[in-house]
Amino acid sequence: MKSKILSLSALLLFASIALFNTCKHLTNQTTANTTMKESIIYGKLPPDSAFEKTINGKQVHLFTLKNKNGAILTITNFGGRVVNLLVPESSGKMIDVSVGLGSLNDYIKSTERYYGATIGRYGNRIAKGHFTLEGKEYTLATNNGPNTLHGGKIGYQDVVWDAKKLNDQSIELTYLSKDMEEGFPGNLHIKVIYTLTDDNAMKVDYEATTDKTTVVNLTNHAYFNLNGEGSGSILDHLVQLNASNYTPVDSTLIPTGKIEPVKGTPFDFTTPTTIGARINEQNEQLKNGKGYDHNFVLDKHDLDTPIAIVKGDKTGIVMEIYTDEPGLQFYSGNFMQSRNVMKYSEFDVYRNAFAMETQHFPDSPNQPQFPSTVLKPGETYKTTSIYKFKTK
Ligand code: BGC
């Protein structure tokens, strides 16, 4: 009898240890993992609570979108930004290909302001923070040497957007950028819709209207590493761009105004080439950009043909980008300086991430030969960009 009681209590003890361990294991997992039985997630999703805060009277949250394959896109309305983007590699393992930070406080403190963010009112640079429109001169806030970068001192990456989840796979963000905010004319009503589609694509739809003639150039500044955030250098990623021309820049990264062929230069990505293959060549343009930080003039931009195809060398994950925008700013992470602690505790090490910003050309308000970025009252600014992930 005594031995029976003893073995029963041993069994109970064993069962409770097992239960404890299972619970501990489960709480260490992401919420996503519980719905994806077979897959393993590389890294952890931040808890929603890491993004709960009121800023200037507006509530910030982290929103989670999921598709039928278990892919996950998390978005915070602070800066309308992508936080996590988990897509499957061929083994079914989920890889977080979005490079960024792990909490709202980290995003607020970060020395790099643009991780994953919606960029505006004007993506990339406007020379000397100055342009003339309909005969009127406008002076903008400058924040990048003599120039205005990504909309000025407080761009859209630093404001709280209004958010409305449309369904499990889409979220709508809206923001009113007031007349003369950072020096830009016109009240600009902006709507950005992020959708995680069932073919593992992040689709971003932008819309804007104004009450005064203005200039607009919206983009997204997701930083990618297709081997997974925290996995090291992007220099062995293969890149192919549907661009026979690019816009060379001066030493402050303002386009010289010329459109030049990429043929015979380190900017020729018309066939798949690694980012690192020519990045350190002696070349004046690479010197000005400190690597790749240039606008590529897209041969086709019809949403049917990929304008960029990038492949992670370790995971084999392929990202295809589609856009109706005429340009692509390819930035190879040259200003990353290990100053910020990232989601998976890695620093933002030099060239451990790249950005592919679909947009109009930099400095178009001062370069009449470039496609126009002018938006007038009564018109609707409407563009779409798609980042589609495949395993081969
Ligand atoms: C710019 C880079 C800049 C980066 C900001 C890119 O669009 O062209 O020069 O450093 O954004 O993080």
C-alpha cells in the first residue's frame, strides 16, 4: 500500500514537472507559434504590450496580420511601420526578414529613425530644403547636411497614425499632414493600407489628397535581411533589378540631374549579382553613396513584372518587388553603425540590412526633367508596391 502511494506521488510529481515545463515552453513561444503547429519561428515576436503607449494623446498598438500559410506581418501605428515580417523558407521554418527593433521605446530612442516606417511627405532628399511651386518658394526643415531627407525633422515615421484593422490580413492607417508641416504646403490626407496576401506578399497601397498644390512622394522604409534579422551581412544576397539606368548623385546624395546607363558600371544589376561583388570598387558614385544609395530608373513599372528580385544566400528566400512607381532607391545599409540594439539582440551592424524604396526620384521638385511629384487639389495620389516572398 505504502509503495503504491509512493509511486502515485512520484507519478504526480513527474506529471506536474512535465506540465510546468510545457507551460514554461509555451509562454516562451510567440502567440503566432501556437497556431503554426509544424513551423519553427526564427526569433520571437514582441509582446503586444511592448507597443502599448499613449503619445500626444494618441494610442499606439502593435497589430498582427496573418495569412493562411502562417506568414505574419506586424505593424505599429507609430510611424506606420513594419515591425515583423515572418515568411516561410523551404523547410517551412518561419524567418523574420524585417530588420528592426523589439519595442516602441526602442523605436523612439533609435538613432536610425526609419526602420520599417512609412516615409513622407517626400521620400529621400530635396536639395537644400528648398523648391519653387506655382511661382512660390518653399523652405523645408533640413535634417541631412544641407538637405531635407524623408520629409524633414519630424517625418511620418515619428507620428502616430490612426489605425483600423480591416480584417485578419489588412490594416488601414490614416494621417493628416497639416498645411506647412515641415514647410510643405497643403493639408494632405493620407491613407496607407497594408495587406498580407495569401501568396505571401506584403502589399502596400498609398492614397493622398490635398487642398493646396503640393509635392508628395510616399514610400516604405522596410529594412530587409532575407537570411533573417540578426543573421549577419547582406553582401552575399543576390540582386536583380529591372533598371537599365540610374540617377548619379553628388557628394550630398542629390541627383546630378543626369540619367545614366548602368551598363559597364557597378550599378548594373540587370543580371543577378551579389550586393558585395562590386560594392568596394573604386568608383566615384559608390564613394558618394558610401556603397549603394542610389535611385534606379525602372524599365517597367506596371505591377506585372518584378522590378527587383533579391535572394537570401542562406535561406534561399526570394523577394520579388512589384510597383507602379518609376524609381527604386536601393540602399545597402551603409550608415548602419552598431548604435541600436535590434529585435534579436544584435546591433544594427554595418550592411546587415538593405532597403528597396519604391518611389519617385529624389529631388524631383527641383528637377523638372524627372517624373512629376506634384499633387493638385481635386487629384488623388494613388500608388501600390508589393513585396512577394517565395522559397525558390
Ligand atoms: C537614404 C539613405 C539614408 C537612409 C536612412 C535612404 O533612403 O537614401 O541615405 O541613410 O534612407 O536610413
